[in-house]
Amino acid sequence: MNPEAWELPASDPGWERMRDAGQLAGRPVVYLPAVDSTNTYALSPVLRGAAAGTLIVAETQTAGRGRLGRQWLSPPGCGLYLSLLLRPALSGEALPRVTLAAGVAVCLAVEQATGLQPKLKWPNDILLDGKKAGGILTETAGMAPGAAEPRPLVVVGIGVNVNTPAALFPGPLAAHATSLLAAAGRPFARSLILTALAAEVERAVAALEQGRWPEILRQWRARDGTRGRALSWVTPGRKTVRGESLGIDDQGLLHIRDAEGRIHAVLSGDLQLVSGGAHAHSRA
Ligand code: BTN
């Protein structure tokens, strides 16, 4: 691809309409030219009382946050950096499922809007060509006993590298990060992906509310990009476990089989795909 094309922003009238009208397909939008983090903003008192379905969309983030305290690179105009406010009728134990449901939703939205076929890496990485093109950070508030709101506020923060030139990923990230532009060789209208994203996340969370978790599990497993592959897992206690991904169980936990045949259920921590592809024990 001609690198000069990267300089040209894709024409996206839908983005300008969303920005100027403060709404997208009937959803209220808070558009911010720049913010520290859309999740931080969504959880701040400024948005107390905002309607479920409100989208916080930023052109750039100065302190975009990822899992495990990582930074989320948010160059202006290139990507989608958004938080969707929800108040789902879900128990506290069911809330971790929102992240997996949102992962499925992001894949479906990217499939619909671009024709690309992203995969998932537990719990929340959106992969293209084995590299990370997006991620999800779900945060909650208002869950304290006696909280004023009857339902917790759930903020689904989504970052997607849409038109981010590969050259913008700094050294250590370059080997692991990609964008829709880099994967497809052409830019995409962010507004189309955003519209599909909001609808699909709401649909997936509604499925959870209606007890259709098995359907979300099926959709997640159909897009599992690491099953049968070698993974390295750094546990929250800083121990490294290497083994084969066995996929997710019915609770949504990832299982890894190590070289001694022990099965580990992954609740949290950092996971990396080990290059070289399939694990020695994997079956087709
Ligand atoms: C991850 O993969 O670790 C999660 C990344 C989530 C990034 C998004 S960008 C919009 C929202 N605001 C943030 O600060 N983080 C999320």
C-alpha cells in the first residue's frame, strides 16, 4: 500500500453528523475532541444520571487505559475510542460475562462493517492476523450496598485501531498490534463501525439479560483465535505457565494444559500467544 495514502483521512460524513448532532442512530453521544480516557469520563460525576445507551466518543485520548494498567495508544482521528454506558439487569456474578459478550459484539460489528473476520483472545483482545486490533475494558460503579441506583452502571470501553498506520505503533508494540487499515490495506469509515458496535453490544448484553449466555459462549468459541495454540500465561502472582489453550469453559474461564498435563483455569493475568503456532499436543 502507498504509505502516502495513510495521510489521507477516509471521508466519513456519518462521523461528522454524529459529532455535530450529538447522536448516532437514536443514541445520545457525548463527543469529545480529546479526553484523558472515555472510561474515566464515563465513570465521573459529570455523567451521573446519563441515560443507558449513551456513547462517549473521543477523537483522541491522552491517558487511554487498557487491562492490567496498560496504556491504550489513541492517536487522533485514527481509531475508535468509546465507552458505552449500560445499566443491565444482571447480577454481580454475571457481570464478567459482559466483557466476553462485548468481544463477540465487536467481532460481529467489524465483520458487518468491513468484511474482515476478527478472532478473540481471552478475555477481550480483538485479533486480526494474530495481532491485536482492539480491546475492551469493562468497568462498573454503583455496586456498593445501599447504592442510590438500583442497577449498577456498567461502562463498556472499546478501543479499535481502525485507520491507524502500522508505523504509528511504537517499537515493542509493533510486533503485536495491528489495525483494520493494516489488515485490509484500505481505510474504513469509523461511523459505520461505531453504529454497528453500539447496536451489537446492546444486543449481546440483552442476550445475557434474557439468559442466553449459551448463545454468547457459542459465538465466542466460534471466534476463539487461540484454541489449540501455545500460550504463555503470567499469573497475577507473577508465575509463568506455558501450555496449550483448551478454550473457554461454560463459565467463560480459559483453560490451559501445561506440559505436565495439569489444567489451569485462568481467571485473570496476562496471556501471550507463543509464536510458532500450534502447541505440540494440539489436535486439528
Ligand atoms: C485492553 O485490551 O487492555 C482494553 C483496551 C480498552 C481501550 C478502550 S479505548 C476507550 C476506552 N477508554 C479507555 O481508557 N479504555 C477503553
